[in-house]
Amino acid sequence: MFQNLFVKQLNADDQESAAAQAEATTATTNAPELAPEPAPEPVAVATAHDDFDWSIDKRNVSAYSADEKAKYDKVYDQTFVAITDGELISGLVVGLTKTDVVLNIGFKSDGLISLNEFRDLQGLKIGDEVEVMVVEKEDRQGHLHLSRKQARITRAWEKIVEVHKTGEIVTGTVTSKTKGGLIVDVFGMETFLPGSQIDVKPVTDYDQFVGKTMEFKVVKVNEAIKNAVVSHKALIESDIEAQRAEIMGKLEKGQVLEGTIKNITDFGAFMDLGGLDGLLYITDISWGRINHPSEVLKLDQKLNVVVLDFDDDKKRISLGLKQLTPHPWDVLAEGVSEGNVVKGKVVNIEDYGAFLEIMPGVEGLVHVSEITWANTPINAKEFFKLGDEYEAKIVTLDKDARKMSLSIKQMTPDPWNEIENKYPVDSRHSGLVKNITPYGVFVELEPGIGGMIHISDLSWLKRFNHPSEYTKVSERIDIMILGIDKDNRKLQLGHKQLEEDPWNTLEDTFAIGTIHEGTVIRKDDKGAVVQLPYGLEGFAPNRHLNKEDGGQVNAEENNQFMVIEFDRNEKRIVISHTRTWEAAKAEEREAVKKEAKADADKTKKAVKTIQGKVEKATLGDLGVLAELKKKMEGGEGESAQ
């Protein structure tokens, strides 16, 4: 380095010497011409190169030996400090500009740091010392790269890790709101404060904390990404813990405490008992049934509750509210007794019946058998609705077991006592279709009175696969009483019996061998169902659906059918299309046969007549007669065929 400085100095001296020589030359050139002076006497001089320093080259640069270079380099290096990338070092402010701060850290060059990194230092001036980090000793431009921000973050992280280990409380400033929480500046480094760690109570408005300086506890650090999580709630809980210990030490079962509702859930409510939380289960809120605690309780509501149980280890307290009042079964009103009528609201529905709440905490069961006098099955979940009110009669009452059975049907007289008089056999009535099953239709004549129409009693003429093909639920239908089963409370009903049996009069119309026009309405592997006149249906087996051209009668096709079987008792008609064209062919053959026989009889008669008139035949006549005989014999043979 010193060698380079020396070279620069020699170059400067050369430049000054050259400038002086140029001035002298210019002055000589511009001077007025004078008379030539006489030549001086020759003087004896020394040789020009005797005292010349040959160690200086033509560029006026001195050369050093290797030992001298090593000596000067060592002296030069000792004037600077040794630094490494990522090192924290103290620097001296040696200059300030409008945008940057110039720092001397004892290196061969000064470093520049943006003035923005010193915004937290008020009144920064030349001569101040600050701690910075060496980011790069030499960047792409060859400059020294320093950062005060990185130095602050590194020192802050070291402090955060330390206080996390020691559990020390730190002070930080909430700088901004972020997703799920807040950003807190601790020691100049950003940390995360989750929303759940702000307070022991749920916080919904995060904006109210922005800008506030608060105390925190570092609860989590991540060395890999240098991220820290702080908590303000932890400090509050530590204070509350002392209160909890004091309260738990004084707790006793049956003790009445005042608390505040702090949270309501589906299964109950959490109460603040002055630093200690307790749970009030939904079943301990009211003697009556409630669907949700919010029906009775409100947030921040103050209540007196009784301690039902507590666990010192788990610090759980079970509370009760209804226990502060007597059980309703113990203070039943005098009017609640067997045989009396009460009014209640449906609070629960099961398959076997419904529970009516007579008063809060007092319920009675209406069994499905006590809903109606009818013996038809009833679905309690379809009959009752939650919240509906009914009047019912108390059938049984057991105060010790706290059970009560109720009856709705006993609110009216039993209609089956006078069933024979009101609904005698063969009487005609109209009813409401209440239910349909694959085997019949249940009809209600009046509440509690009803019966079933079997599927076979719906129509004389049609056969149904399912009763829903004939009627629907909630439709009215005319019926005839066919029978009464008073013991089982059942009526046998019929619908087709309202009309005379048409099969008695149709036997002659659909006699075997008669041909009728019909339409195929259904077809399967066994055969086809054919709609016949007068609303009757016939069945044609597959082999009786063959046509004369070799095909078969198809669905929805109209064609001729012959009755081959008629059973009035079974209400069955078997028909055939094949027999219709087979019969026509048989008739045609019979007609041809009759015609041939008539011709033969006529010829015989004519021969006998001729024989009677001719007494003696000639040979020619004999020939004619032989030919006629042959013809006759041939005709008889054809007739036989």
C-alpha cells in the first residue's frame, strides 16, 4: 500500500516538472529575437550517470524487495480491525447526510447505513457510538455493508430467548392487527400475540389494543425461523391462580355462591365465581326441560348457584341452579291426582308415546295405546308435535317414583260400547282413508272407530297389485260394514259390496267359445292381461297370443279373443286369440267337406235314375256307365279325404 502511495507521489512530481519545462519552452518561444550571445568557454563536467539511482524505472516508481513488501503489509494490516460477516461490532458516527449515516468501524473503508434504521434514536450526532452488524465486508460494488436493524433484531432475539428461559415478564407495544391476533414490538423485534392469549375473556375487537403498551410473557420461541409468541393472558391467569387456590380451599358441597355467566354452550353455562370457573350443566338449570341454556340464561347475568361437586386436582366445580328450589314432585298441587284432567305441553316424543309437561319438572306419559279408541297402529312421532298442548286424564300417579301415565282417548266415551247400534253389519257409510298397506286400506269412520278393506274387496272386476292403484291417503271412500270384532275393536269393511256382483249376470255373455274384442293392458313372461267389455279383465297365456302370420299380440294392441274358461267363483276368465283364427280355419274345412258330400249324393241319385229307365244296356252304354262309376268312386274318395 505504501508502495502505491509512493508511486502516486512520484507521478505528481513528474507532472510538476513537465509543467515547468513546458512553461520555460513557451517563454523562450515567445521572447523577442536578440542578438546571439557569444558561446561560453567549455567547462569540464562529471559523467551524467555516476550518481543516477538506477532503482527507479522510467515511470518514476521505486521497486521493493519481498522482505520490504512483507514488512510494510504487516504494518498496514495492523492499522485495521479483523471482521467477519454476521459479526456484531461497535461503530463511530463520522458523518451524516440527508439519507445516510457514515460509520467507522476501524475497517479499511467506512460503511453507509440508511438513516431510516436510526428513527428510534432521537438527536443522533457525529461522535455517537452505535452497534451494527457486518452483513458483508465487500458487496458486489466493493462496499462495506452494515446494518443496525439486523443488529437490533439479533440482540432482541437473544433477550427474548433468555426471558423465555427465565420466565421474566417483558414490556411490549402493540403495533398492528393481523389475522388471528396482534403484532407486538418486544425489544425492537416483532412478536405474535394470538387472540386467545390477549385476555381470559373472549376478545372480538382487536383494534382497541393497537398502540397500547402492555406486559407480556414469552410463551413460545422458534429458533429455526426466529419467531416468538407472547401472552398477556398468562399474566392474568397467574394472578387468578392465587385467587383460585384461596377459593378452592374454602369450597364445600352445598355451598351457595354468586357467579356471573361468562359463556353459554349447548351443554351448559360457564360461570365466573370470582377468579374460579364453574360449570352449570343444562340438566341442573331448571327442573323442567329446556332445549338450550340460552332460553333461561344470558351472558353477564349474575346468579346464586349451589356447589354440587368439585375436584381439587382438576379444579373443576359442578354447579346447580334448580337445586335452590324444591323438586316440583315434592310440592304437587292437590288437583294433580288420579282421575283428574290436566293440561300439558309436549316436551319429548318417543316411538312408544309422548311426554306432556304438566308443570316445570313434572311430566306424564301418553302411551300410544292411550291416544285413540281405535285399534289401528299409530306412530307417535306423526301424531304429536313438540310444543303442542293437550288435555289428558291422569290414569296412574306414583309420587315416590315420580311417574305419571296420561290418557287422551279417555277424555271421550268409548264409542265401541254402542258399536252394533251405530254401525250394524251391512250398513253403508263413508270414511277417511288413513293408511294403505300392500294387503288393504285402513278407513276411519270417526275418531276411534275404523276398519280395513281388504284388497280383494275393492272391486268385483279388477285385480290390483297394490291398493294405492285404487285410492290414496286422505281421500274419502264409501264402505259397507261386513263384520264387527268388538273384542279386538276391529271392523271388517268392503267397498265392492256396495254394488251387485256382475259375475252373476256376465256368465252367459262370456260363455265359453264366445269371441270378444279386447285390448292388451299388461304383458309379462306368462301371458297378457286383456281389458274386455263391461270392465272385465281376462288373461291370455303366452301360447294363446300367437297370430296366424306367426307373430304375437303385443301390449296395447286391440284384437279378437275367444273365451276358453269362465270361473265365476274365482272371478277368472281365460281367453285366447289363437283359437279365433284356428276356429275359422276349422269351419272352412268343414264347409268344403259338406259341399263335396252334397255333390256325391247328387251324382248317386242321378245314376239310380238312369238305371231305372234303361232296361238293357249296349256295349257303348256299358262303357259310359263304367266311366260314370269311376267318376262316382273318385268323388266318394275325395269326400272321404
